[in-house]
Amino acid sequence: KLDATIKILGTAYQCDKFTNVNSKIASHIGKNLHISKDHPLSLVRQKVVDYFYKAFVNSRGNPVFAVFDNLSPIVTQEQNFDSLLVPKDHPSRLKSDCYYINHDYLLRAHTTAHDSELIKSGLDNFLVIGDVYRRDEIDRTHYPVFHQVDVVRLKTREQLFPADESLELFESGNNTTNTGIQEKQACHTLEAVKLMEHELKNTLEGLAKTLFGSDIRFRWTDSTFPFTQPSWELEVHYNNQWLELLGCGILQQPILYRAGVLNKIGWAFGLGLERVAMCIYQIPDIRLFWSQDSGFLSQFKTSDPNAKIIYKPVSQYPQCINDISFWLPDNAQEFSSNDFYDIVRSIGGDIIEQVSLVDEFFHPKTKKTSHCYRIVYRHMERTLTQAEVNQVHKKIAMQATKSLGVTVR
Ligand code: PHE
């Protein structure tokens, strides 16, 4: 298979040891749900863009944020990781977590992948919106393709402190810590960081109110990302639980230096669109976003992105539950559940609602490990027969045997 090529968006890429994109995943590229007419993800995109267009205008009343919603999801390791200071040994780079086309290219794991090049091109205020790809567990809230918006805002000393010439962005200080969390980067003054933090948090609280309604409850938690410091997460209280809504922070100054920007400080955040849409429209299953069914799409036909829409399930068809147990191959450490999930998804497609590891044990005599997975099958638009589920289930077992070296029990 190593001399094979894989064709994506009309270009053939050479496969190598890194290649783990399959044709099922590749079939999602170019669907561009986030800019499809009447799609709920497109409505959320419009709400976010409108908010930034209104909240930040120049002296002539024009929006200052530029919007990029059609950048190719095929990026280099440099874009997705190195340009953002993600260490070479960071777990987010693992083949078990990302879709690599080959050693040089992968499907972006976050829209943050474009931040550095857009900063380099001279932009100070921009949004990047697009599809992102991650290998992950399978359930009603996870799908290997989802959508994000990333936002960056850079400011000069004059923009941040228009009224006070004595205040500076930079100093040659130490990283200061407050209760163990890095309060600021060594090169920044505390005044600059605090003012940026204030604008960032205000902006995001305003965004949360725009998306979820003005009486939404929210809270801030400290976080870490390789590309921001300090970093935070915003959680909103929805349906009786705290939901992680977004990650954000003050951009690591070396990212700006490397992009040729020496006199500015920046904030950035990244937000997932599916999670927002599932909450505000009460969409119960993430697979619905990929539905071509007019019963789904017609509910989001509106010329007004602020229209109040509550999704009404067309019908809930019954689930079919089948288990599969197998012995892992002898080099069990190399086995990743995500490899199995990919096989399940590429054979079962969108009739897979959930896969979970329900049992795991080690046989002391044979020194073999056994995994039992429960696969929940459900079609979004009709009732599945047990016979057709059995057929898919059997194919999954065969493919797992063939490509993962497991032994079905
Ligand atoms: N890229 C991060 C994610 O996908 C979100 C993020 C963006 C955090 C920008 C901080 C700054 O989770």
C-alpha cells in the first residue's frame, strides 16, 4: 500500500508510513457545511461573524475583522503544529489522534493552523472558519469531522494605551506566577496582559450572550495551550450541565516574532460550531449535520440567522446493539482503539451511533489482552433490519482481523 496514492480535492498524494486518511474521511472534504445555504452550522457561522462585524468597527464605521471561510483543510505539520510552538513530542501530533495524508500533509486538527500565516500576511484582526479533522471516540457528540472558528486580534502599544504614553507592551521581566498558573509571558508587561485579558473576556462573554441568550450563566477556568499564555476556557451552563465552549489566551510572543510582527500583542480563541448548534437548536445527534434529508435541512431554511429555531426530530428509529470481542495482537501496545473506531466508521458509515469499550481483560496464561466493544447501530431516516446490521457487523470483524491483526473470539 506504501506506493499507493490517495486523491483528495483532485490532487494525488503519495502514501507513506504516516498515511491514515481513509476514503470515508476524505469523502467529507469539500462538503463545506459551514457555508452551505440553510445549514445550521452556516447559521451559527453567520451569528459569530455578525457579532464581530458589529463589535469592532473603525472610525468610518466599517468592520475591522477579515473573514476566511474557504481555506483548504490540507495543511503541513509546520502550519498545524510548528508555527504554533507545539512541541515535537506533543500528544496532539500522534498518528492515533490526527488524520495524516502522508509525512508532509495532514487534515488540519484545528483552524488555529492558519493563524501564523495570516499574521505574517499583515492582518491584525481576522476569523478563520472551516472543517477540522480528529480521530476520536464515537458517540452522539463526537464525529471525526467538525467545524471551528478561530479568531485573532493584534494590538500595538498606541492602540492598547491610547491615552497614556508611559505604558509599554514589553519589558525584560520574568514569567510571573499566581497560584501556580503562569500569569504572563516574561516579555510582556502586566498592564498590557491585563488589558488584553479584559478585552478578550468581555468580547467572549458578549459572544456567549449573543449565541445563547442574555441570561446564559458562564464561568472561566484556567487552561493551557502550547500557543497561548496565559490561557483560559469559557464554560456555559446549559441543560443543567457545564459545557466547555471555547479555549483562548494571549498569543505566545514567539509566534508573532516568527511571523515578522515585533510591535504587537495578541489574543486568540477557538470555538467549535457543532456544540453551539446542538445546544441552541436542540439537535440531539452530531451525525444529523451530515444528513441530506429534507426533513432535517428544511427546518433551517431562513433568511434571518437570528430566527429562533428548535429542531423537531423527524422520528426516532430503533437502535440495534451488537457486541464484538477480540484478542489484541501480540504487540498490544501498538493497538489504538481509534484504529478500530476508524474501521467501524469507514464500514458502517453514518449508521454508527456509538462505539464503546465495554470490557477489557488480560489472560495471565496466554498473556493476551481481550477487548469487547459495543456497537450501537441506528439509521437517522429509517428502521434498520437485524439482518443488514449483522452483515455490516461481520464486515467490521473481517476488516479488523485483516488490518489490525486481532483475533475475533
Ligand atoms: N485550537 C484550540 C482547540 O482546538 C483552541 C484555541 C485556539 C485555544 C486559539 C487558544 C487559542 O482546542
